[in-house]
Amino acid sequence: MQISPYEIYNNQIGVRLSYLLSDSDKRHPYSMGLMSYHAFKHRANRTPGFRLKEGRGKGNEALVSWKCMPHEWQSI
């Protein structure tokens, strides 16, 4: 069963982090490879609302806010 890269959380659209990462050990097989995990952590710390949900272990992945993503990423 394929899990969707999107999830609704607190009435907002979120993208599962593994679908955005370029790091070979953290990315999903269908990842778009848009940023490294280090870049995610940096952006999440300086951009309020970028991280919708913390990732807390297996099966509970961090979510990135769709509305806080750069506009060029939203059109991919």
C-alpha cells in the first residue's frame, strides 16, 4: 500500500518530510530531492510555521507546511 506524501494536520495541508529530502539515508524512494535534512532543520528553525508537526519516531513523520513552502516547489 502506497502512503500519500500529503497529510491534513490541524486543518492545514502538510507534506511528509521524506518526500522532500535529498539525503539518501532519509529520503523516500519517490522523493523530489528538494533539500537536505540539514537545510530542513535550518529553515524550520528560522521560518515560523514551516514545520507543521514534529517527527517522533517510526511511523510518525515530520510534516512541512504546504503554504510555507517556496512557491517554485509548489508547482513541481
